[in-house]
Amino acid sequence: MGARVTTTNAIAGGGSLKSDVMIQNANQLEKSGPAPAAGFFGSRTGWRELKEHVLLEPVLGGSRWAAAFGSLLLFNFILQVITGILLVTCYAPSVGTAWQSVKYIQTEAPLGWLVRGIHHWGSSTMVVLLLLHMTQVFIWGAYKRPRELTWMTGVLLLAATLGLAFTGYLLPWDERAYWASKVGIGIVSTIPLIGEKLRLLLQGGPDMGNLTLTRFFALHGFVLPGAIIGLVVVHLYLFRLHGVTTAWWRSKEDLLKDRQPFWPNQIFKDAIVALALLLILVGWTYSHPAPLGAMADPSKAYQARPEWYFMFLFRLLRFFHGPYEVLGTFVLPSLFFCILFFWPFLDRGTALDPRRRPKAMTIFGISVLSLVGLTIYAIATDVRMIEPAAAVASAPPRKAPAAPLQKLDVANLYTANCMACHAVDGTGNALRVAFPTIPNFTDPIWQKTRTDKDFILRIQDGKPPLMPAFKDKLSAEQIQALADYTRAFAVKQPAAH
Amino acid sequence: MADIPDRRRFLSICTTALIAGMSGLILTPVVAFVIGPLRRKAGNAAAESDFADAGVIESIPKGTWTLRPIEIVRQDGWVKTSQSRSVWVFVKSAESNGIKVLSPICPHLGCPVPWDAAASQFRCPCHGGVFGPDGARISGPPPRGLDPLEYEVRGKNLWVRWQDFEIGVAQRIVVQV
């Protein structure tokens, strides 16, 4: 206290700035001098005070399982960052290398299937958890004064996450990535006035290619994660500033009675839920390897479909014809986003109990029902039309590579020669309706009934009327490699490593 | 003594201005770099190289729409590459007259459009656009019909000029390469 008086005196007395600073320092020293038991790091970093403030702060009403969504999202995001960095170590963003490097990650890099699988499916859980988190925040009325800005940063986090989902979708450069992104960029280009310019900026040129990949990669790997980290810091700061929104059905005395510190009570629950998510993701990835289709080929017909969480928008676009297209691609989505963003200022009532907020809950119910309904409807009614039998004249055969065959070359050979009928996963499912005799390479029983010699002969000589002979088109080495490649379909990918 | 707050305010204005100026200095080239693709001059796209060989006309089935692959050469960032595209070709009869060539890119949002021989229509599998056997729009969201492409008959072969058109608009606007 005495030091402060001295400071004031120093200024009033016309003391130089230098002495002012010195006194300020002395003041600090006196105020927060090292506690005797702080230890080496404690006295140098102040981590005890930090821990006290960040971890030990009591949570009103005690720890709750329902409060774990936010931490779970953060955990999911950290998983995405870790797996993302690992993927970057093997990924090469260019038209000639993107698909090949992802194929390498998926089939050859040790545990690549796991890393890519968690990253792939983790993006879906991220979207699901975000929507659940927002649902909970909405029902609890947690966006109301003074937490408006917490909600708004949350909506920006939703936008950044969807941006990550969109930009990440292109990076494997397989067929679905290419066409889904082409449609996505097409949607951007319908924005009035600036749409066409935005398309050029996103694509990095008049057409999708190398510069589109590098730009999407920069957005996906640097810009959007950076934005998310910044927003999460603000979001968490605001959350801690205003505290957990208390349940509307509990009285103040009740809440005060039940206080528990954040660490370890709440974090224990958060960690259990996080462990569950991790186990689910690993299990799911083991049974459902992340898909990788054939390499993008702009000359091949393909039925473009977005990831499931954009299917409602995809379906919506069917309803807006001609000049009204922009309603579905731009006006409605941005209107929805604006309402979501400014919602705390549109609903200014102070009641938290949902039963006392009939208007807000009705709007919320209708939105959820129509979003979920439209998504289910879009996926359920999406019968991909069977390709009409338009004869596609084949491109001139590629020259055989001089170097010893690498796995990837075989994948390319398969893509060029076999995939049209046998499908990228070897099941032949796409054509089975038309040609019931097409084999399923992934069927272990089918595999057991054929010898290696059978494979080679069948590829060499074909089997009229459908299977063409390849002895004039491919070298013996290439045929051998394709036979091995076909054998490998019976082995489940994760188990192969 | 009284002038110290004034001097401090002056100093804070100067510091703010300094930082703002510095930010502008950094941001100008950043923005210029990012919007580079907008400022790039459109090349002389009309060049001969845009025509690509779509094959011998005799080998193209007559009286129906056939998807023909073509190879075009494009500057793709740092490399010049040969890229594959495909075009819908219709040859009426063996006398090689009545040729029509259409881009398979749906003018709605850019999906590739297949020919449905049974219905004698082009049907977009994405958002349900339907086009007649001449490529004209029949129904669905697309704002215009499928885009016709220029072609030339050179000797026995059909040469097609690949072009991209802006999607989502009723007018046919060529995207400058």
C-alpha cells in the first residue's frame, strides 16, 4: 500500500518515468513475493496460482455428465490435430501425388489406416458432437445474457468446423472428393456478384487442379485450425468468466451446497466420456476403414454426393429451379446462419426453463425436426441411378513402367483396367445387377476355390463374353502383380497390418 | 505536469497509428498474393491447342449419344499437364453429317450428366436436371440447357474444342483459361 502512495507522489511530484517504473517493480515484488513453499518452478512460473484458478475453481451444482460435451469436443479436436499432423507427414498435395500418397497412408504406412480412419470418422463425430452441444446449450438457455458472446463464438466454431469438413473432403483427390468439391465450389459461385470471383479464389485458377489442392490444404491445415484455436481460447475464456449455466430446476441454495472443484471431479467425468469416444472411433475405424475411391478422373461419369451431414443441403437444392437456385445455395443457408449467430439478441427473455420459453422451443423443435428429417429423407431416397450403358471408348493403354512394380503402380493398373467392372473395393457390387456372374474378390470362400495359376490365366486369357483378355495389353509382370493385388482383397485392410 | 496525460495520449495515438500502418504494410502484399488468381490475365484461350481429337468418326456409334474421352493440355499451376475430359457426341448417320457435341458438365452446379437411352434424355444424377436429346433443358433446377461445344472434322477424325462455362447462370459465359 505504501508503495502505491509513493507512486502517486512520484507522478504528482514530477518524478521521472524511470523512477516510476522502478517503484512499480518494487511494488510487484512486495505484493507477490515468492511464497515460502512455492518451490523452484512455482516461484518462477506461478503455476500454483494458475492451477488454483483454472483447475480448482468450484463448479456450481457439482460435476455433471451432461457438462462433458464441451470438453469432449475439445478432445475430439485435439485428436483431429494429432492425426492431422501425422497425415501431413505422408501427404503430398498435388494432382499427381495426392491420391497416391493417401493410398500409401491407407495401405502401406504403418498404422496409416488407423490414423486416417480416426481423422476421417473423427470429422463426423465432431459435427455430431457440435450439434449435440448446441442443442444442450439451447435447451439450457445458456446463450442468454451475459453469455451472448460465448454462443456467438460457438456458432463461428461451427462454421469453421464445417469449413474444415468441406476443405478436407477434397484432399484425397478421389472421384467423390473431386465431384463433391466441384459441386461445392459451384454452390459458392452462385453467390450474387462475387460468386464467380470467390470460385476463382478457392480454385486458384479457372479449373480445379494443383492450385485448388494447395489452397484447400492451406485452409484445411493452417487457416481454419488456427481460427479454431483462437476461437476456442475466447470461447473457453468467456465460459470460465461466466461459469457453467446452472440447471433451471435447482435452487440457488441447492447449487451452492453442491459445489465441487473442476479438477478432479468434472475432469474425471470428461475423461471417461473422452475414453469412450476414443474407443468408439478406434473400433469403428477397425470395422469401417476410411473410404478411398478411384483416383479423380474428370472424364469419367460419377454421381457426386457430399458427406452425409451436407446431404440435407444437397437435397434442398433440388427444389430451387432456374433463377431461384440462389435461394437454396446462398439465401436460405446464410439466413439460417445469421439467425443462429444473432439468436441471443433475438430471444432476450430471461427465463431458462424450456417450459417458459414456448416460442424459442417451438422454433428450435421445428428446426431440429426439419434438419434431421431432411437428412434422413435425403439419404433414404437417394437411389443412385445405375449408369446407363453408354460405351466409353477406352483411352490408349499406358506404357509399362520400367522400374520394378511398386504397390502403387499396381493400384493404378487396377484402376485403369479392372475397376470399371470389379469396383475399387473388389466387390464388383456396382455391376452385379447387370452381370450376376461377376465375382466378389473380398469373399474368402471364393478366394479359396481359386489357385494363383487360375488368377493369372483368367487375367491373361479373359473369360468370354465379359472378362477381356489382357495378355496383349499388359506384361507378364503386371499380370502377376494384378493377381497378387486381387488376392489381397480377401484380407481385411486393418488386419493386414 | 498537467501535460503528462496529454503527452501520453499523443504517444498512444502515435503508437496506434504506427501499428496500424505496419499492419497495412504487411496485409497489402498478403491480400495481393491471395487474390492473385483474380488478377491473372486471361490467356489467349482461343488457340488451336484447345481442339482435341475425339476419335475417328466412323468408329462412333450412329444415331445415339456416346461419351468420348479427349485429352486437353492445360497449365495447372506449376506444370503443363495433359488432362482427360469427356464429351457427349451424336453422329446422325454414316455420312458424318448431323454431328452434335455437348459438354457433360451440368450447368446447374457442375455434376457430370449421363445419357439415359431408355428415356431418351440426359438426366443429372445430382439434383435431377433433365435435358432433351438436343441438350435443351426440360425440367429441374438447371438454369439452361447443356452447353454445346465447337467441333471440326479433320480428315476422318472429329476434333472438339473443350470449354468450361460458368455454372448457375442462364447465359452461356465461357470461363477464360
